[in-house]
Amino acid sequence: MSVQSIFRWRDGALEPLDYCDMTDTSVMVADSWRVVEGKTRAIGLHRDRFLTTAGADAEAFWDASINAIPEAGDWFPRVEKHSTGRLVFRLRSTPETSRSAVLATWTGDDPRTQPAVKGPDLESLLRIRTSVQSVGATEAVITTPDGYVVDGAYSALLWWRGEILCSPPREFERVDSVTSRSVLALATALGLDTHEEAVTPAELDGTELWVLSALHGIRIATAWVDGPELAEKPGRLGAWQARLDALRRAL
């Protein structure tokens, strides 16, 4: 059963908030991460990403939100700063996760108004992800006007050229994915080469393509609707997911 409790930050403390009180505002910045039995990955990076946009006055709110997460269970909490300045904490049970994803290229206009900030475009990104479900996909891929791969609606993308782990160029504006940063750091620590490249979907033909997020960790793209044929090296995904999970530390 899915569980969600909503709290607002008021007078230096978290207090319960009714969902009906959320209709007069919009999310300006948000962050979420998975907590399994009191442990999570790279919480410092999530904290920095949120506070960079939300502001230093949200530090006490952040600390209180962390302290409100139970030590037992599987959780996917989210912190938000709204257009009214209100700070909101959602304690959510982790939804169903998966090992794989099916991709489809989003062919409409870029739905992002602030590509580098997580929060203001969550609803429009959810709409495009939902729209590709009609063709059998579970994630929409955003491209540049020239057709180069940038990001998934709710995920980051990495791919393998042999033993080289590749990512879109940094100049392609997108949310700074904590999971992608963690995997690239693991590759560097293991002595593997990493590379940035601008590619169209067709140029990913024959690669092993990963779809990354705080919720799922690493998923493998098993198909791309009307797109490239994708590959999978046996055992690689499992080994890297285990390495990523080993980064979990107590909150």
C-alpha cells in the first residue's frame, strides 16, 4: 500500500498539511531520494542541489525533513519549495521499481522552462512521459532542436562504447543527476574512461544504454520505439547496480 504524509515548515518545525491546502501554489524546486532501512546514496549531493536553488534559509527545513524519515522501511521522500515560499516535505513510500525501460523520442516542443532546476517542470515532464505510453514506452527522451540526445523526462542517460562510459555534453542544459554523477564517479574510480558526446538516437545503435534515477538506480533500456537497436552485456547491469547500492550510508 502506498503511504504519503505531507508536512509544511512553519515556525521552525514540520507540521501536517492537508493535500487540499496545496492547490494555491506551484513547485519551484524539489528533490527526492530513496531511503532503504535508514540508508541512502549521495545525500550530500541531493542536499547541495536543493539548497543551491531553494536558498540557505531552507537548511533547517532540510535537516528536519531528514530527521523525520523512519529508520525502518523503504521510502522515497521529497522536499519542495513553492512559489509562495512555503517549504513542504512529503514522506512517501517507495513506488514499484523496475530493472528496465522502453524509450521513445519526444517529438514536441521542449517542455522544460528551467532545464537545470528540478521542480518547476515536473508536471510537464510527467505529461510527456505519460504521452509516450500509448506507443509502449515508459520514458520519453528529450532532444535538442538539432536532434541530439539530452535527457529523459524523469531520468538521466548514459551509454557504453565498449568499455567507455559516455554521457551527453555538459553544455546540453539539464538537471544535474545525482545518480549519473555517482555512476560516472564509480567508473573513474575503477579506472575506466568516460566520454562526453553529442549523439542522435540513431547513433546509439548497438550500444548498451542506461536510464538512471534516484528511484530506480540503473535501468537498462531494452528498446527504443522507432529508434536504435540496443544491446546488453550480460552481467554488467547487475554488477553496477550492486556497486551503486553499496554507496548507501546511514542518514
